[in-house]
Amino acid sequence: MIPSIHKQGSRTLGLLRYLYGKGTHEEHIDPHLVASFDHMAPDPGRDPSATMEDLKQLLDQPLHLLDADQRPEKHVWHCSVRAAPDDPILTDEQWADIARRIVAATGIDPGDGAGCRWAAVRHADDHIHIVATLVREDGRRPDHHRSGKRAQAEARLIEADYGLHRVAPGDGTAAKCTTSAERHKAERLGKERASREELRETVRRAVAGAASTDEFLGRLKDAGLLVRVKVMPSGDLKGYKVALPDDRNEDKEPIYYAGSTLAPDLSLPRIQKRFTTDSVPAEAADSERPERPTAPSAPAAARRTTAHAAWAALLVLDHSGDDGAAAAQIAATGEVLDALAKTSALHTRNELRQAAWEFERASRSHTRAEFRHAQDLRRAARDLVYGGPAFGRGEDGAGTAMVLDTLIFLAIAASHWHAQRQHAQQAEAARRAAEHLRAAYQQAAAEPLTVLRERGRRIAPSLRHHHATTVRAALPELAETVLAEPGWDALAATLADATKAGHNPQALLAEAAARRELGTADSISDVLVWRLRHLAGLPAYAPSTPEPTQASRLPAGQAATPHIAAPSAPRAPRR
């Protein structure tokens, strides 16, 4: 259940006309009163003799206790309370009880007999609107300081009492919600999202990996946004505003949003803190950086670099006691996801965009991020942006699967980190992002793993037996599970590649397995494939090489029946 405190207004009648009207899209069905301060307020919705002017006069009567020059200019308090989509439809009596609890909790009508006058109107199954006049019966102003937080706290109790969907408690670091007016405007213009949401996503993508204020502002302009900056007398920039070229007010002027109004971490000072060059080297991870035996394309190279940086970030979340460093890694992970969503192949773009959108909430908390600890991950985001779009095939596609394999675990680690610190909304957001990353992984990994599995099936039986012996020696507790998985064929091909490259396959496999637990992975073999190829510096995509075929050894004119392996969709790793 979500209570939303709207901006204070000065026209009680104007708000009532909206609440009792048909709505902007005829969505107001049977608007009627469910509760009021005295249980006897007139209901223009169901009482033919009552008018909205009658209700307005009743609500605003306490204003006349004050001299005209002492009356508050903004005296209209407005709160909407909305149930979750999967909640049962509540009765009018239940909504009336909820309204009384909200006005009591917020200080509008605390139950002392002299509270503000209010009325609750229901015009849909899933929500009500409460309108109140911000002058008490005794002429004093109500104590409604921090009414939004107080309403949220009461909503959590209401959810428990009524058995409703439990909303994770917030901490004040969430981005400002899109208003109903903004949503309706987007619908009228045929847009999928409101301008605020579109701008927030575009600005976040401009931040991803940016190294300076000039670069950040340049990216905003390159993205087609209108940009205004505020300059202090010293010549330093104080802030910025952005607008969509086609989002205009009634005077045909662009509607600008300051970065801080899009999200708390998108203010210019908060963005500039990311541009530090005082990076802390990841000593533990440097020794693991593989030498590339090949020169893959720019998008693929950027994804391999990102996989390395993501693994280093994962170690920080798992083992570091420095919350500032961990918070920086999580925030920089958001930049990586924004960069991936911007440069991803078409078939993975939607899931990666959703993952980035969900993780945006996980990237902010009250823990101060020390970005000098996350410069490797930020540089990886920059590499992704300047590496250009990936086509999702060959080394590009396999590189995407490799980095997503690691990012899934990184998102889950972020969820655990937040949960341990009671950051409920952030933990849930990271968990949802991990689900979208799993879906993107399945899309990216299907083709390269199919190729590897086909190669693995063609390995001579004696070599397959040898590789199976290696698995049993390196992973005695997991070996039989691995050998029974569809991904075993791809793992056999990878072990063959590692051996050919001069590695000790048993030692390499043991090292890959020790990197992180495997018992809860959906497909242990698939996880090991990407870890081995990353550790050994093997090409992420290893297409089949020409080999003598059965047909080449048959007499002329006799054809062989080809063996076509049915591709098996990979399953994403799960913790």
C-alpha cells in the first residue's frame, strides 16, 4: 500500500472537481465519499441534494477563524492511498478505516477533537484520495511535519493488519515517483513512459563511465536532450537541467528537470564525486588478469574487461569490511548495467534495460560511496560505451554471456549486502535485477554454448573419458552432477581448449570451482565454462574447426547421414 502526499494547493473546489469528475480518461467510476472528519460530510457523488460547493464550504470553514492576512496561502492537503495490484478489493468500510488511520498518523486529525477537517473520496477499486484543510478547529496549524514518512510507517502497519502485499520500507533515497499527471500526459502523447522516467534513464546512461563534467554534459547533448547549466560567479558549474525537446508546457516552452529532482544521486555535485582519479588498485585481482591470446573486437574486449572488473567488485562485496568501498562498487555496477543496456544486441536489449532500471534503486543508499575504490568498474563502463554496440554473435555474443554470468552473481551479492544492512528496497531491487540478468544471459549464451556443446560431442571417446577423469579429480563432490548435465559437452570442449593452450586443466578447474560456491547453480557446467575461459584467457567464442568427416572417407557418391545436435537452452547460474 502506497500513500503519496501531493503538493499543497490553494483551491479546495478545484481538487474536489477532479476527484468527483470523470477523470482524464473516464477512469473515475462511481466517485463517492467513504469517510470524513465528522462522519456526516455531504457526498456530491451519491447524494443528489449535495454539491461540491457544499463540501468545499464545510472543509474550509476553519479558515474563517483566522484573519484574511493570516490564512495559509497553500491550505489544501492532498494524500492518495493506493493498494498493490495483487491486493484484494477492499470495502468502503475498510477504506474508511484506512483513511482515519492515515490522517491520525500524519497529524492531520490526531484524535484530540480539534483536528483538521478532511474527507476521503473513492473513485476506483484500488485507491482513495484524502483532502484536508490545513487549519485546525482551534485555529492552529496542524503538526504534519514529515507527513510522508509518517504515512508510510502507518501503511506498513495497515498492510500487516489487513494481510495486504508488504511493501519494503524505504529510507528516503528513492527517486521521486512519477505523478499521475505526468503519466496521463505520456499516455495522451502516445509515449511508453513519462518524461521524468525517460530523462532519468538518459542521464544515468550519460553518467556511465564518464570521466569529466564536460564529457557528461556532452553526452547529454549527444543524446538529444536540451541542457541548461547554472554557473556560479566564480565560473564553476553549480547545477544542470535537462528537457526533452518535445515535452513542453502550455506556453510551448520546454519543461526542464534539475538532475537532483530526477534522482538524489544525479545532482551535479554527486555526479562529480564519481570523476575521481585517485583509484585504488585491486591487487588481489591483478594477478588473475589473463593475457589475451587474440585481439577480439572492441565490444567483445570491453565485455572481457568488464567481466574481470565485475569479479573484483564481487570480491569486495564478499570480503571487504569497508562499506564505502562496497557502496561504490554497487553504484558503479549500476553504471555498467546502464552501459550494457545502451550497447547490447537487440535480442538482449529489453532484459538488460529492465535489469539496469531495477538496479538503479539498488545503487543508492545512505552509505557514502567512496568512488576511488570503484574506478576499475567505472572504466569498464566507459570501455563498453566507447567499444560501441555489440551484434550479439561470435565473440561479441559469447563475451556478453561471460560478463552476464559474473554480473548475475554480483547483483545477488549486492542484494545480500543490502539485506544485511536492512536496506529492504535496495535488496529487493537488486534481486529483481538479477532475474532480468538471468533472462538476458539465457538469450546471449544460447548460440555460443550450442557451438561448444557440438564441439564437445565430437571429441574422441578416449579424450572425453580423460576430461571426465579430470573433473572427478578436481571436483569429487560435484563431478557426477556435472557429468550428467547437458552442459558437460561444452565443459569438455573448454577443457580441451585449456589443455591445448598449455594449462593444467585439473588445477585450472579446481581454481575456477573455488572462486565461488557452485552447489546452488542451475547449471554448474555452464558456470565453469565461463570461469575457465576467463581464467585461461581463452576466446569466449570458439567456433568449430574443420576436421576430417565421415563423408570424406566414403566412396564417391555415397553420402553420410549428418549428426545434428539439438541445441539445449542454457540455464542461468543461480545462487
